[in-house]
Amino acid sequence: MHHCLGAPLARRELRIAMHSWFDLVPSFHQRGDPSAGLPCWVGNMLSVEALNLAG
């Protein structure tokens, strides 16, 4: 089974990027149906089809 040695670093980088993004972007909420655009698998990656946000 494959295990990526860089996975812990990638998770840490994503956490830092998300915290930085939330600090810079004004508050928002999800618009419309909350189940729309739920995460789905694309190959071996988790993806979001749509994310409707409103400020």
C-alpha cells in the first residue's frame, strides 16, 4: 500500500493556507441547498462540485 511521505506537510500547509484565507476574506455563508455540491471522489482526490457562497 502506498503512503505519501509528504502527506503530513501537505496537510499542515493546507491548514495554514485556510487559516490565512479565513483571516482575509469577509464573513460568508452557504447559499441555497446545503447538500448541493457535496464532496465527491475524482480519481483518488476528494473534490467539491460547487460551493455557492454569499456574503
